[in-house]
Amino acid sequence: MKRLNLVTLLLLLNTLLLPSFAGAQAMPVPVPSPPSLSAPSYILLDARSEHVLVEREADEQREPASLVKVMTAYVVFSELKAGHLSMSDPVMISERAWRMQGSRMFIEVGRTVTVEELLRGMIIQSGNDASVALAEHVAGNEETFAQLMNQYADQLGMHNTNFTNATGWPDPNQYTSARDMAILARAMIDSFPEYYRFYSEREFTYNDITQRNRNMLLWRDDSVDGLKTGHTSGAGYNLVTSASRDGMRLVSVVMGTSSPQARADQTQALLNYGFRFFRSYELYGVDDTVTEPKLWKGATDTLRVGVEEPLYVTIPQRQYDNLNAVMRLNSPIVAPVSQGDVVGEVDIRLEGETIRSATLVALEDGEQAGFFGRLWDEVMLLFQ
């Protein structure tokens, strides 16, 4: 991946300013307005940088329908990752799960089904019966499972969401937003790459019944690899999906469209717009030295400084050479310093506007110098 090239450091009022990159600047690609969609609520964001490219009423609380099953899967995946479940665990099917209406996997009461089969039945076939069976297996009953769902939603920052069941069955107290579903989708992809593959499966056969994945973009666009559809008469037709092209991953959510075709077409329009006119870059990795400021009273003259986690930006195409990095470092930085200590911040600017900020930390321990070294720097600091 490309990195910001820190060519020149200018110390001015405790601020380090990196000018735009050397070399001829390419003409930027003109960026038109986003496509006009009929969906009442939608969002498009870059999964790595979290930069929102397009949004409309993204915080409006709406009925999620089967989008709820993304959180149901998230809870189950969390249990699997923690070692509390395994894919081969047998699950006894209750009468309540068997009696669920709506989309079904067609499991039978009193039979045992593995966790993996139930997950595929829920994710690919959108089985309400599979969702309830998983909820009961994890938490004893669906009501308790819904509490887990809400606790995870709080942890993820889904502030316009409340879950009351594991299926998306209509309930006036169950709601979410396009932004919250995008947050959840991104967390699903990042946290559970080993399980996310289920969302790309086009069909699943259980009990001699084969059902196709309702996300028609899996057939239309090879870059699409998940996530979930949802529909009720009150919610309309919803779709949260993700696609990856040329190392760039986008997450799209459309809610309240009029038909399965409309939700697919409008999602495709958002994805095409994002991939055509924007690019994402990793500017700094966790081990990259962003700068090496003076370390006062240190055993070494300088200290390696970087970011806590990879720093990504999403910008219009051909604008990379117009990026600037502005660093605000603590002054002075005095030994001893421990690896991970916060020593400042970096702002990434494009045409004078800050588009991303990150904390700067010490990448190494900065040990104290000997007595005379500390004494010399103490004297020199009097002149700073």
C-alpha cells in the first residue's frame, strides 16, 4: 500500500506541517452528485476508513425485518469465537422454533440440527425457525437472547437500534437505522472473516429442500460477497450488502424500497458510484514510523512515533498527491517514555480540510540518559 511520504518537517508553533507531495499533480476526476434513489433511507461507506460517501436519512429509525438476523449471527459468531459453541454442536429443535411462520428452513420439532446447519439456514435461507433455534440454544429463550443482541449493539455504537427478537418479526419496539446496520455489517466483516463466507453462498439444501439466497446481487456482481435482505409489509424491501474491488471494500444499506428489484438496483447504483469515483488508501500501518521527534533527556536523540492502528482514508480518485499531513506533537517529549504512550495527533488534510485524525504514540521505549546527558538537556530546555 502507498504511504504518505514525509519529505519536509517544518517546526512552527509546536506544529509539524508536511506540504503536499512532490511531483506533477494529476488532474482529479470530476465527482458528480450521488445517484438519486427512491429509497427513503440509505448509506454507503468505505469499510476500512469508515468514510461515508453517500447518505440520506441514515439515522432514521426504521423496521429492520430480516436484517435483524445479521445481529443474530453476530451473537452466535461471538459465542463460537469465545469457544462457548462449536459448529458441530447438536441443537434440539423446540416446538416454538418449529412453529415459526414466514421464511423457514423447515426444521422439525424434536430433531437435532447442528449449529452450522442452522447458521446456513438462517443466513442463506433466512429461516425464522433456524433463528429461534439458535437463540434458544445460546441463551435459553429468545427474550434473553434479545438482551444479548442489544448489549452487542451498545458496544458497537448502534444508537438508533433496539432488538426484541432474533428473526425480525414485526414488533413496534424493534427498530434500527441504515447507519447502524452499516456499523454492524462492518463489524461482522472485520471480526469474523472465517464465518463471513456464509453470506456469499447462493443456495443451501436442508431436508431435501433447496432454497436460494435472496440477495440477487450475488448473481449479478462478482464483487458482492454478502450480507442480508429483509422484507415485511411495514418495512418494505431492505438490503445490507458489501462488495470488494481492487482492494477497496464498500458497505451499502438501503431501507424501505418498493420491491426486490428496486433494492438490488439501488444498491448496485450506490456501489458503482463509490467504486468509480473514490479510492481508499492505507497511509500508515501500526509499525510505520510517522516521524522521529527530539527526545529530551533520553538515551537516544529521537523517538520513533506512529499510529495505534492502521490509518486509512477514502478520497476522490487522483487526489492522493494533494494530501497533507499535519502533526501536533507534545512539546517537549521528555524521557522516560513507554511504548504506546500518547505523544500527539496527526490530521490528514485534503485541500485544507481535515478528513481524518489519529492519535500518535511512541513505537518504542524512550529510556533516560545518564546524569550529564539529562543535565545538558535541562539547560538546553531553558532556551526552548
